[in-house]
Amino acid sequence: MNDTEFWRQKTYKNPVFLNSPEARNIRILCELTAPKAQFEKKEIENTIVFFGSARSISFEEATKNLAAIEQENSDPGTAAPDIEERLIKARAALKLSEYYDRSAQLAKKMTEWSLTIPEAAKRFYICSGGGPGMMEAANLGAFQSKGDSIGLNISLPFEQAPNPYQSPQLSFEFHYFFIRKFWFAYLAKGLVAFPGGFGTMDELFEVLTLIQTDKIKKTIPIVLFGKEFWEGFLNFDFLVEWGVIGKKDLDLFRICDDVDEAFDYMKGVLTDAYL
């Protein structure tokens, strides 16, 4: 495209300009405005956000994978050189897979309950990062309940591809992490964090910080699912002992191991606060 053709084209239809550094603010506004329009169209005002590892798989799949590697290892003469490393990874995947299944179960129960709320605008929609692992499990649970669910996808070079269980009309693709974070927090009325890595911690602690600093004033019950993981990963009492958080900050979340316990807690707080 020569200079004359460039400037004769309407700038809001000009892909060269829209993808330029100068138009970054416009692209940011698009990622704010387009989801907002769709949420309003679908009368979605409340979400329950599920965070967790993108690397988790179902218990069934993890069991099959481990069995196959153990079978291969049964004959040391033909086993691949990396067999021990693969066994360690497969056993870790099996342990993590229990939470994939519990994520789906909890999302299913929350969606089934939400669908009983007569006024559509007051219902609570499962919202995930849209990718595989625990995110997929959350969307799967809502899908099994015949309810819509949201996927806030992000373009990444690995570990992120839209899972097939998010509702197509509520599946969004983001370029900017901070806009995606905004949509995680803006509609959230509840949050469940399953075992996960850097991304899970990033999202979780950002929301905790916003609540702690009173930037988020609404009620958001937070469940950290998996006592073994959370207490093994982070000693919250140690943070209180060092004075880097207050004792009352421990009330910002609840650690749960049981799907029914997490469901009852979440349902109770959401009912009191919003219904």
C-alpha cells in the first residue's frame, strides 16, 4: 500500500494503522468494549471465576498414561533412557488430576444451582481462562449442566488454546493481559483457585490485594481448593508471624478439600450478598 492509498482509506478500517503502535490505545479499548457489549446482551452481571493449572488432565487420562509408562518400565532392557523422569511426571499428573475432576464437579454444582435462580440477570456464570487443564474442567462442569460459561482466552505461544466446553458466544480472545485481568475481576462475585503455577498465583494474589486494599469493595468469597497443595506451597500463618499480612487477612479466603463444602460455602455467601 502506497502513501496515497493509505491516507485515502478510512483509518478505522485500515489494518496497517490499527495494528501499529500508535493505535495501541484503540486496540485496548476494543478489548474493553467488545466483551462488555456481549455481557450486556446476554444479561451477565455475575461470574464465579475458576483458576488453576493449564497442565492438569482428567483422572482417567492420567491413570492410562501412568499405566502405559509403568508397562514400558516393566522391561528395563527396552525402556527409554528418560523413563524415570517420565514416571515422575506421570505420577505428579495423576495427583493433580484429582483436582481436575473436582473442578468439573464444583462448576457443575454451581451451575445447576445458578440455573434455579428465577431472574436471569442474577444468575452466576462459571468463568475460566478458557484454556486447557483446570480451566477446561470448569467449563466442562458448566457444559454438563447445560449452562453457559465464559472463556477469557489469551494469545500465548504455548499452554493456551480455547477448550471446547466454553460457550462460543462467550469465548473471548485477548492480547493484553491487564484487560483480561480486568474482566476476571470486574464481574467476579466468587473465586475458586485450584492448584496451579505462576498464572494462578498471579491472578489470585492480584484479587486478594485489590480486596485487601479496598479497591474491590464488593463481597467475593474465595476458595483455595486443595489443603495439601495450598498449605504445602504457602505458609499463610508464617506471613502473619512476619507481619507482612494481618491476621484478619486470613479471613479473605477459605481452604477447602471437599466439593460439597466449597459449594455450600460459596452458595451461602453469594445468597446472602446478592440474592
